[in-house]
Amino acid sequence: MSVNTDEARRRAETLFKKEQQLREAEQAMTEYQAELRAMREKTARLRALRLARDAASKTKTPPANQKGARNKLQGKLASESQQA
């Protein structure tokens, strides 16, 4: 009878360990998914901030073409005034 008791105990412990591993795996997956979701939300927030910053900096500084056109115009005006 002690053999049957030991066998039953061993099976119960094995079953308990499997159930415990399953619970731990589910918990680990839940934590992994929560971290992944948080990372995606953070990335989206940072992307939105970066795009807003880039859009704001574009409106503040004139494009290079406008600067060049202004310099050409000033040069043309200067050369005309020297000729006159």
C-alpha cells in the first residue's frame, strides 16, 4: 500500500507542478503583453511629439531657397545701384 500512496503522491506533485508552470506562463505572457502595449503607446506618443516639433521648427525657419532668393535680389539691387 505504501507504493500506491507514494505513486499517488508523485502524480499529484507532478500535476501540481504542471498547473503551477501553466499559471506562471500565463502570468509571464500577461506581463509581456502589458510591456509591449506600454512600449507601443510610448513610441506613438514620442512619434507624435517629434512630428509636432518638426512641424513647428519648419514654420519658424525659412527654407534655404527663400534665403538664396533674398540674397540674389539684394545682390541684383546692389549691382543696379552701382551702375546708376
